[in-house]
Amino acid sequence: MTTRTPLRLPSLKLIGIAAVAGIIAGAAAVYISEAGSGNGGTQTASGECAATKEIATKIAPLLKGQVAAMVAPDQHRKLTTIAFKGADGQPMTLDSFAGKTVLFNLWATWCGPCREEMPALNALEKEMGGDKFQVVPVNIDTGDDEKPKAFLSETGVDALKLYRDNTIEVFNSLKKEGLAFGLPVTLLVDGKGCLISAMNGPAAWDSEDAKALIKGAVGT
């Protein structure tokens, strides 16, 4: 059995993974900027998401340390292809969180790094979640809800709701937009549903680096 660390302290393993992810962030930036351009279901920075570019510019100095792998795309587009189910099984999109800055995360129980970072996401939601910010983790295990529910219960994740997409369509949609290469995938999205920045790979989301990034994006 793996020895667990307190929720507010990222494990050394996760810190190491996040550090490696930061080293390869430059390569990820090229992929994101090339693959996501021209998608017919998005809005560019010249439209509804024009103000998002200003947010990204403001928080650029905060993309360091544990969140160095976060990359701003060349087009801060509105994400219209993200659809999943809420805790009650009803269909949802990012529009369901209009007005909030959202840290949108895709995870699965069979993904080791996802499991490693989930307690940190839970701690971030506990400390910073509210009417201006929310962590929205979407599980993409196939089958029913029992396995992800059991995992959240066993690991003491009590501040995050179980959002689901057992069809994996949400991952495939983000893959087509050049935003998803593997798991976990994390997107920082503004109150209009426009993409601020994206990351593939885990991060210590309860670290001071992560909290500073969220505060900058929310504007506090």
C-alpha cells in the first residue's frame, strides 16, 4: 500500500512528475498552437474571447514551478465541444459554470498520475472554491459510476463532485482541438468558457505556485 501524504502537501513523486512536465512544456506549446487553429466550433481572440488574451498575458509570469507545464494557446477560443454529465446524471457543458473561472480536469481511475494529483485538486477546491472559482474534474472511466465513486471515497476526496463521461467523447473532442494527448488533461477556463491555458500531465495543485496562478486568473 502506498503511504499517503496530507492533502495540503504534494507528494515528492507528484512534484517530480510536475517538474518533468514543466521541462517539456515548450514542446506541448507547439502542438497546441498548431493543432487547435481553425476549428469551426470555436471563437478566436478577436471575438467573444478577446478579453481572455489579457488574462493570459497577466498570468504568464505565474506559469512556473509546479504549474510550468501550463501553456497558453495562440487562440483563446471558446470551448464549445466540452460536454459531460453532472453528479445527478444530467447533461452539462462549461456554460453551466458561466461567470466562474474553472479548472477543468480529465481523469480516470486507471491513470496513475490522475490518482496521484486528485487529493491536491480536492485541497485546492477546499481552499479556493466558491462563487468565483471551481475545480471541475470529469472522470472518463467506461462503465457505471461505482469505480470512480469508490476511488473518491477511499482517497478522502470530499470537496469535488463526480462529473462523468463514460463515452470518452469529451477527451476525443479535446484531442481533435489539439488540447489532449493523454491523461490527466487540465484546462484553465474563464467565466465565458474561453480557454486561458492548458496542461497535459499532473501538477501539485495544492502548491503555492498553483494557488498564485488561480488567484491571478480570477483577479484576486
